[in-house]
Amino acid sequence: MTMPAALFISDLHLQSSHPRTSAAFLSFLEHHAQYAQALYLLGDLFEYWAGDDDLEDPFNARMTAAIRAVSDAGVHVYWIAGNRDFLVGSGFAAAAGATLLSEPHVATIAGQRVVLLHGDAECTNDVPYMEFRAMVRQPAWQKQFLSMPLSQRKSIIAGLRNRSREHNGEKSYDIMDVTPDAIAQVFSEQASTVMIHGHTHRPAVHTAGDTLRYVLPDWECDTTPQRGGWIAIDGRGNITRHELDGSIIE
């Protein structure tokens, strides 16, 4: 088996109530990620993250330990926060053996300069969400929120998730997608022509001029049909998209 230079996943929304999705993730780590040089987790790995003190939750502990096993196997594990798990901190990073990255992050992989991000910051047409995002990403807000008891934080998060589902049902897909101007700005500022991101749950490859933008799929294995997959870069810089079973999407 040729060792991939890097694998990329996002938007698994791991939660104990979705055991098949969790099992698919564990299988991916065991049969694919452990044989890569690097693994990039590009946000919303968890359905939500209330703070690193929630590592004691048995489900969170199991998922984190599985990531740690990949790191212990010699794989470089990197993390970019999503809109659901932006409260991941140094405690999780230490437990998982992961390196936390700010976004956008530019990685040179097999000679290619690749810009990596979750994708929510580029959904600039969704003005209410952008305002909410700006608030919760402030260190002062996070410090105050994390000072609350864990049970209170989880209750607040549950309320926010319910309201988000209601509001998203009223929004058009275009509003919740990334905007071309925001993407073009990232390409320009980062001096890259290749981008990988998630968030939108719209897996595809987009071309604009000399740029290539790869969008990761979300994972959902507890419904039919199942969804999921990843992106790989091999040692020669070739980029491939993969189904859940590992087959290449042509």
C-alpha cells in the first residue's frame, strides 16, 4: 500500500446517537488514516463541543482515544475548528495528539501549496450567522462561556442547535454556501491555487481560472443512502476524492 501524503475529512458530526457514523469513522482511522503521513480534520468532527472538560464523557473519550492511536502510529494529526466544535482547546489537542491550526492554513503537501479551512467564514451572504460567528470566536466570550458549569453549557448549546435548525430551514442553499468573492479573496491572500474545505455538505470540485477548490462531504451513515468520504493527496501531489469504502470518485 502506497502511503498517502495526507488525508482530509470534515463534517462527521460525531454523536453517540449516530453509532453507524461513529463506526465508519473508527474504521476509517484504523484502515486508512493510520497509513497516511498526515491527517487533517477540517472542522465539525463532533456535533458539538462544550469544552475540553467534556473529555470525560465516554463517547468523547472513545473518539479522542481513536484519534490518539493514529497519532501514536506516527501520523501527524492536524485540527481546524468548525462551527460546531470551535471550543476545542489544548486539553483535547493533548489527549488526541493533534496540532491545532488557525484558519486559513496553508500547508505544503507533496510540493503543492494547499489552503485549508472549514468554510463557514466564507459564507458571507449569511449575515446573521456571520455576526454570531464573530461573537462566539472572541476570546472574552469563550472565556465567559467556559466558566459556566458544563451542564449549563450543554443546555445552551442544545437551544442554539434547535434554533439553528429552524432558521436554516428558512434559508436558501445559496445563502448558506460560500460566496465566490470570499473564496477568491482567500486564494489571493494565501497565494495558493488549491483549496480544500468542508462545511457546506456539498462535495464537489470547483474550478475558477487557475484555481481548484475541493469541497469535502459530510458523513451520515445512520440513514439511507449513507454519505461520507475523504480527500487524499499522494506523494506526487495527485488529489483524489474517495467514497466511504475507499474507492476513488472519478
